Amino acid sequence: MKTRIAIIGLGMAVTPHARGLVDLADTVEVVHAFSPSAERRTSFAERFPFPTCDRLDTILGDDRVEAVAVFTPANTHRDIALKCAAAGKHVLMEKPLDITTARAVELVEGCRAAGVTLGVVLQHRFRPAGQTLAELLATGELGAIVGCSTVIRLWRPQGYYDEPGRGSFARDGGGVLISQGIHTLDLMLSLAGPITEVAGFATTTPVHRMETEDMVCAAVRFANGAFGTIDATTAAYPGFPERIELTCEKGTAVLAGTSLTVQFQDGRRIDVAPDDSAGGTGADPMAFPHDYHRAVMADFVEAIRTGREPRVTGEEALKVHRLIDALIAAGSSDRRVAVEP
């Protein structure tokens, strides 16, 4: 039997997910695609072969729907997820979990209490280059990590932030960290482990007119004793591939977009060539294929069917939320800030 899913939210974020669901038609059936906007429902129906509806209650009351995939603005995530969980629906949530960590915790705990599966769309973990590096670290081939540098230099024109609510605390919960950098920061934490302490700066540069930060520079200390840096911005024209550089006891690994280069001190070298999925770093945030969004959906569906956890759980996503909180707190003060465990 196919897993029956409903889509909630038909704005910009839905496109790569809907394309992935078309690819997964042999195993997944989309029962409803909901938006309160008639214009968005019409536009969506012209592009995708899924039935639309105009009321969330239609989804909540349909016993055929096993799971929902939520692609609405961040400030709606908690309330939608809790309603769906109360109706017995599993939840796949687009990042971030919500606009504050407190609301995100309520979302995660509510899904756990209801006994439904919660997965989070942090698709960078599904890139082959990152998976190869994770395996090398897990086997100990590179030895202990002693340093980690994460660079997120993206470009968003002012027109991007002119959309009502974008770049605000009320709708998005923050700027470059929670809206764009969250993917790379999550991948970094999955590879290098938790960060315990941060110190740094956060600002809104003259490049943008927006409420929240568009540039953050920080020094960090990892739980294993390694030092690191985080450099994130949406003011770097025309946008560059994100980088995670790991300095290890036996060599150095560099993830740049979807490529990987590992150089061992004994002379060995491993290379993973880039693919075409590392777009979205420039003016068009949706300029990338849907491969890894499809992988997130496939993993979520398999988790439901087998009863296992999805690769990125709500608890995993809370780790990057708490790191972002600490980075913002440090950036608005002259002190070091501990990351909430």
C-alpha cells in the first residue's frame, strides 16, 4: 500500500518537495494539497497532479491521511504540527521548527506525546559528499577533529527581503542563521559534534534593509575540545558554495557545496566530485534540483513504515536551534555564551 500524505502550504518552498513526491508516486499518494489562497491552489494545480483543498480541517478529518508535509511560514509551524499530531498524523516539517526555540520545543514534545513521527527537512545531510565524510569520521580514519571552520557566504538581493515579513523576527524568527545557514550548521553539528561555547558578532550590514541579522562571525568551542569558526552572511554577492573544513589528527577534509576533498597525512586522497544540486546560494533561493528533498521525503516515509526514527528528528533539529540562539546572544553582547545542551 502507498503511504497517503497531505501537503500543507503551497508557496515557494513547496516546489522541490512536490517534484520529489511526483518521483515517489509508486510508494506515496498525495491525498490533499492545502492552501487558503485560491491563487496558490490554482497555480499549484497547473504544475502538479495532486488534488487541492481550501481547508485544513479537510486534512485533519480525513482518516486516509497518514502524514502531513508542512511548508508554511515558520511562525505557523508549531500550531499546525500540534493540530496534525492531535489528529494522529505524522509530520514532516520544513525548517526551521518554528521562530523560537521555546515554540520549537513545544512542537517536538507535542508530537512525541501524541505518538506520531516528526521529521525535519534539513536536506544537506543527504548529500553524498557529506555522507562519505561522516563515514570516514565514524571509522576513525581521520582521527579526532581538532578544528572546524564553517563558511556560509550567500547572496540575497534587497528585493528578497522586501517581501512582507521576510527577514523579520515575527515571521522568520531571524535572518541568515535560521533562514539560510541552518542547513549548513546542522550538517556541521552532525559531523563535528556539539558546540558548548560561542563568542562573536552579529549585525545587519548596509547591504540590506531588514530587521534581523545578515552577517555573523563567531569563534566556537566544541564538546570534544576542538576550536572552530562560523562565518555566515547573505551579503556576499553573487553567492558562493558553503564550506565546512575539518582539521583532524590524520588529515584535512573540505566540503565545498556538494564536493569533498580529503587529504591524509600519509599521502592518500579522496575526492567526491560536485553535482548540480548546490544552487540556491545566489539571488534565486530555489535554483537547485530536488534530489535531496526527495531523499528527505523517502527517508520520512520509510521511517513511518518501519517504525524507526527519520534521519533528522525534532530533537536533532533542536540542537541547531540552540546553537543559533547562542550565536545571536553572543553577537548582541561582549561575552561568551554557553550553548544550551
